Amino acid sequence: MSRFFTLGVIILMTGCTPTTMETDVPDESLFPEENRFVQEVLAKQLYEPTEMEVMPDGRVLFVERRGGINLYDPKTEKLTLIDSLPVFYAMEDGLMGLALDPDFKFNNWIYLYYSHPGKEAKQHLSRFDFSLSGLKNEKVMLVVPTQREECCHTGSSIQFGPDGLLYLSTGDDTNPFDSNGYGPMDEREGRSPWDARGTASNTNDLRGKILRIDPQPDGTYTIPEGNLYEDDDPLTRPEIFVMGCRNPYRISVDQKRNWLVWGDVGPDAGKDSELRGPRGHDEMNIAKTAGYYGWPMFVADNKAYRKYDFATGKASDYFDPEKPINNSINNTGITNLPAARPAYIFYPYATSTEFPQFGSGGRNAMVGPVYYSDFYEGSRFRFPKYFDGRLFVYDWIRGWIFSVDITGDQPRDFQRIMPNSKFNFIIDMEMGPDGTLYLLEYGTGWFTRNIDSQLSKINFYKGNRPPVLNSTVSSQNGAAPLEVVFDAANSTDPDQDNLTFLWEIDGLKFKDSKVNYTFDKEGIYYPRITIRDKNGYIKTEQYTIEVGNEAPQIDIAVLGNTKYHYPGRVVNYEVKVTDREDAITGLDSTAIEFKIRRLEGYDEAEVLGHQSADVKGLEVMESSDCKSCHKLNEMSIGPSYTMVAQRYSASTKNRSYLINKIIAGGGGVWGEHAMSAHPDLSQSDASKIVDYIFSLVEENDPLRGELVINREDKEKRILLQASYRDKGAGIMKSIEVQNELGLVPAKLIAVNNDRSNNVEIRKFIGQEDRVNNIYHKSWIAFEGVDMTDVVGLKLRTGGPGSDVSVRKGSEDGPEIARLNTRPTSSGSIYFESKIASLEGEHDLYFIFLDKTEDTSFGAIYDIELLF
């Protein structure tokens, strides 16, 4: 079998049947090593997938929000759109829920939950006859009236219990945004779509619930015993098993213990409010019997909201979880509700005190299956017995999967699955008939076809494991002749097997791990590397090499020192771009983008390591949940970054506003969807994000000129950035190249030294960082200091002081300056020394010397370079 997906290159993973018996089988009672889990990608670039089912024969059926019904066949390795259901798919509605009948093998029945496309706002739970030619014979079993005036929260997951009962989750269908992330309970006239007490806490409404019914052969249903309310009460709906849910988007049923489990996506408030109540939390819950779970009057472990008058802005008493009362004018059910049950697991945007392992940031709590190994005896890739009776939980935005022991009143033993793997917003998770874990990944953008959406499965290798391919190419484009180094020598095998290598390049084969090859002719080539272990497992990776277009070269030249600036310095600079192919027709200098940026905050390592504001800001965004709601140039659930940059000028006021908005969250500016809070994001990282956003609409600076360093620039980073996209050549696509040069204040921060000996690095909160506990022959060193035009050094120290020998190249290198840093009668902490003229970059060692070897000489804060 073979699967492929694209991550810059095309990767093919092939698992062949081992040629020898598997050995070294791990103890199944222990949590296994991460490298025994291997993700196998089955299909990619799906169009808003929502829920899936794995058929008894291993085929995978999944639905897409806009109505698509897809079947993946592992025998043919093909994905087929077998039908498309007409649905209403505005807001969060659409085709959302899917389940197979427990007797699907015999009756071919499937169940879908979808938004009916007619004018009437409603959801249908329907049964269909499934076939490869499409769906037939719809039986509408249950209708859930909704509202389409204001979004949102659909729930919409379908699961069967081991007793054949069908569970359906429904969202509260309530607009949360005018409630500022707290409990939406607006009773003003005409505001019922803003009051979840009219849905989730309404015993006479099917929304904000998990329903339980017993499907009948004729397409109707009956009410099983044990639901929350009786069938003959006109103020209740007997289908209700669980109520008080906000958005129970994924549910699961323990197939042995018959426990209902679900994840509930919580409200958005980032902080507790004395006026309104608790901040938002996501929940994961277990119901062994029918019950009420509190929304919108309670959240998390029964944290209570206050009754709030939206007309006057005044609040009264907190709701009582022991005796919850729903006296909303929008409630059509009973007033006195059952005692609210606390959540089993709960966590806010910030790092949770109770569940810190879940991290921080955006959140969308989901649950997967409860695993039992004896369902899959004899399956080659089934999970080990360690997972028996344990629940898989995951978060759509945060990208983690945990296995949790749920046998007790409190969850315990959280084990993260594949923590070093990246998942692209898992929207559903099911255990297949082979005992492997299937994943449906929605991808990083909302309401669109994502290139990183995919259907995959996680295989567990209990014996021999496949090798780990680690290959590189020295270049993927260039003019002919193009010499390329192909290197797979760093590939490894978890079982320490010897690996064999096969490079297939331009019709030739090479069995070395590293190959040098020259492409003499222009064209597009697809070299491939295959590695194989002794048991027959192979991994293959394919590259694309484009020969015929040389990448542009960008040079940013400055006269004098290339690393440091100081007030009054006039920096003469020039940007030059050369391109082999474009030079033939004449390179267009107007196509060169060049920007000079003055960035707040001094971070020498970022600029000297050629990490620009763009790059660092983009890195922070890529490592957070930003990409789940925003894109570069396209509207998603939130505005594009370019739209934000165009709306706000790069003023200090707007910069501060956006930094605080990223951290605190909020809504109302770009529509109805609230922005997640990021309370654990530092001001520095939020600042980098804002720098990146503002950089998207900046105008070009002259390619040649003088940059004057003003007094206001003293503590800023100055960044010169240039980029150019060439015209391509023939059939070869264009290539974009970026280059940058950074200047930082002419100061070496002591705690940021590159190497040290016998000193203590002290970083404080509320105090200035420093190096202290300095003794005789202690030293700190800085690498690659540009000494061009530097005429002296100024050390800022504290304490008794010592002699300081400044040496070039090593601690034993030639001395270029010596300072006596013992304070004078005036109490000075600044000490200067002239130095001999030096050019270029040098490693500098600051060595502290004194005869009293057992005495600390105090502290050093920074070293200023004098020009």
C-alpha cells in the first residue's frame, strides 16, 4: 500500500509485509514509545470534512459540510464522491453528522444530520439506504427547529451505543457575541437568539442537548427508558438524555460500559468578571445516567454566572447549581431544573490549574473513542492493551491527542499521543475495525478547501518498526548545468537495522546514501530516494528539481559597521539584485521590494541571527492557533492579516491596541465571531505578530540612500529587508528570494553572552538582568562582534569590581583592552577604555581578574561599543 502527501516535497510512505518474524515486542501493559505510532495518510485536500465512519470492511465514509458524501477504498486507494446532499450551509450549518447502523453489514442503512435547504430553519436526522451509486429512500426520523437569524453552535455528532440506541448532539443555536464571552441570557424583546436559557436549559426544546432514541425498522423511533424526562409531560421532550450543553460537537459512547462521553466547546471570555461571572472554559464530560450539565447558567466545575440585566447593565445573584431555576421569558419548559453536574475535565484559554498538560491558547474540546483491544484480536496494527478502557481526547485548535484513564471519579494518567507530530485541526476520530485510530483533519482555514486537510490513520507497530527517512537536497532549482547533492545518510531505524538506499535520478539508480549528480539539460526532474530495513519496511521520498532558472541574488551593502547603530550614525546603504535570466531582458528594479523598519524592543540575537520582524512574527503565529481563524489575503472566520494592516495605521496607539486585543481577545469589529484570548502569550510575542501584520502594507524605501539614526532609535532594532521575484524562464516558474540586514544598538547585554565560565546568569522579573557571582578568572564571551569603527568600550558594573582583560579570539588571545572596574569615590559604575583599531567580526572575551580568588567581584550589566 502507498500513500502520498505534499509538504514542500512529495512523500510516499510504503509499508511492506516483513520478510522475517517481528521481534522485540513491547510489554502491552506499558505506555509505548512514540516511534511505534506511524501516521499513514489516505487522502488529502478535502472540502470541509465533518464526521466519518469506518465500515466493517475497512472502507471509510465521511461527509463534508457543503453536502459531499465521500468513500475511501483502501483496496484501490481511491477517494470517490458518491453523492451530494442539498443542504443549507451558511454560518456553521450544513451536512454535519454521520453514523452507520449497527447492522449496516446487513441493511446498508446510514444516518445523516443536516440543515434542510428550504426556507424553514430546521435540521433533519434522516436514515438513508447506502449504495455506491448514491443514497436512496430518505426516512426523516427527527426534526430539530432552529433559527437562522443569528449564528451559531450546531453540535451534530451521531453515535450508537452498544445497546443499539442512537445519540445525537445539538448545539445551543445561540448568538454568544453580545454577551462578551459570558453566559448569553438576554431577555430583551426580540432577543431570543441571544438567550441560551431558551434552548440549552429549556426542557421543551431539542437544542443544546444530547438526545437518545431507539430507531425502528420503519424509520421512526421510540423513547428508551432512562432518559431525563417522561414521555407524557407537555413541558418536556422525552428525547433528552443530557441537557445544558453549549456546543457538544463530538460525542462518543463507551462500547462496553455504555457511558456517554462528549466535548463541549465553551464561551470566549478570557477573564473572570465580578459583574458577569467566570471566564470561558471548554469541557469534556461523562454521563453514566441522564443529567443536566448547566449551560448557560454554569460552566466548568459548576462555576456560576450571575443573573444579568442586559437592558440596565446590572447584575443580581449568582445562579445556584444545586437548585437551578430557569425563569427566562424565552423558556417554554419547566422552571426548576435538576441539580447541575460539574464538568469532568475543563480548561480555559490560559494554562489550567487543574489540567496544565493541555497548554494554552485557542480551544475546541473534542472526544474520541474508548478503546478495547479484545475487539481487534489478531489485527496487525491494533493498539496495545495498555489503552483498554481509556478515552482518547483531543483539541481541534491546540492539536494534541491524549489517552486518559476514566475509571475513577476524576480523570488520571494523561498520556499524550505522538507529541512530536503536527495534526491539522482534527475534527473527528474513530477506531477502525483493524484497531487503528482514524483521523479526519479539517485543515487550517475555515469554510474552505484546505490543502492540509486529510484523512489518515495511526498504525501501531508492536514489533519491527519502519525506518525513519531523513533526506536533503542541496538545491531544488538553478541554471543548467546544475550540480545537486542528494543526502539520506542521516536516516535511522528504531530497531537499529542496517538500511539499504536507492536513489533514482534522471533514469539512473544509485545505491549510496549520498550522491552528487549534475543535471546538464533544462527541465523538471523528480528524483526519488527509497530506504529499506532488513524486514522489508520501506520509506520513499520524492523531490522536484527544476533546472533552467537561477535564483536571484540580493545584496544589501552598508558602509562601515554592519551590525550596530548609535545615535547620529549615518548609514550609507545600497540594495543590488542580480538575476541570470532576467538580465537578458533587463531586470526591473521597480519589482524589488525594500523596506527599512524601526522595531520596538532590543533583541540582539533575533537581528544578528537574521530573524526579521516578519519571520519572527510569522513563526509565533505559525506556532499558535492564529492560522485556525486568519489567512494572509483571504477572509476566513476572522479577517485576513492584510485586511487588518489596511484598517489600522502603524501608530503607537494602534500597535498597543492590537497587542492587547491579541492577548485579551474580543469581538464586534469584524463580525460576529469572537477572537480567542491568548493570556499566556507574552507582550513580546504579541508585538512580533503586530510587527508582521503592519509589514504587509508598508511602502518601499529607496534602494540607495542614507539612513540617519536618531535619538529615538537608540533602543530600537533597525531592519533592512529586500525581496525580489524573478520572471521565471521558459517553463520554469518564478523564484522569490529574500535577504535582510539588521542593525541593533551598540551594546552587548551581559546575560545574553554566548559562552561563560564560573559566573551566574541572573534574569529577574521586576529587576534588571545581570551576570554576578564573578570570581578570579571568570569570563563571559560574545561571538562575532563587528569591531569596524569601534574605538572604545564602556562597561556598566556593580559591586567591588575587578580588573577586566578584554581579549580577542579566545581567553588566551591577544589583549585589546584592560579596565579597572573598581568604583571610585564618586561611586561610578561606568568604566571606559580605548581599544586598538580592528576591522570585521571577532569573538570578544571579558576576563575578570583579582588576587583575592575567593571573593565575588559583583555584577556586570552590559558593554557599550563606542564609535
